[in-house]
Amino acid sequence: MAERIKFYLDENISRAVTEALRQRGIDVFTAQQEDMLETTDDQHLAFAVAQRCVIITQNIDGLRWHVSGMWHKGIVYASPDASVDEMVHDLALIYASLSAEDMVGHVEFIPKHA
């Protein structure tokens, strides 16, 4: 059986997203709970990799990891304009349709829905 995705939400992601994902039984770590507030992007990535998590961010600078070829367990970039409902919907869809292995080195984008 394929390993399920675990998400690490950086400090830019709303607590409402965290709670909604947890209510759906999705494994979520947060910058707040892990005492990672005000750390660098690279520290967030290192933590996510160490915990075997896909990182969720609204910080466009986080995408430089992927572009620069840094190894990661997956990145989901959410548009700053995306609503909490849009983010929860799309993250739940990613969780349901992809495995942890599918996300290694992969980037998904959550746009503002029309």
C-alpha cells in the first residue's frame, strides 16, 4: 500500500486550513506547533524533508527550491488569493489522489478558483 501524504503548513497558512484538514483525518504539521515561526524558507524545507512531509506555502520564494533542483518531498504552492475553502478542497483532493511517493520532487498549485 502506498504511503499517505503528510502535510507541513508553513506560517503563512491559516489555522482554519489546518483544522479543516485535521477534521478530514489528514496528517498535518504546522510551523506554529513545531515552533518554526519566523524561520527561514530553507529551515522550513529541511524540517518538511526530515518529517517526510509535503510543504504547503503561499510564499513564492519557496518555489525556488524546486527550480534550483533542491530535493524535496513535494511542494504545494497556494495562491495568496485562494480562499480557505479552496485550499482545503484542493489539498483534500491532492491527499486523496496522490501518494507520498507521487509527490517527491513534484509541485502542485492551488489557484484562486473562478
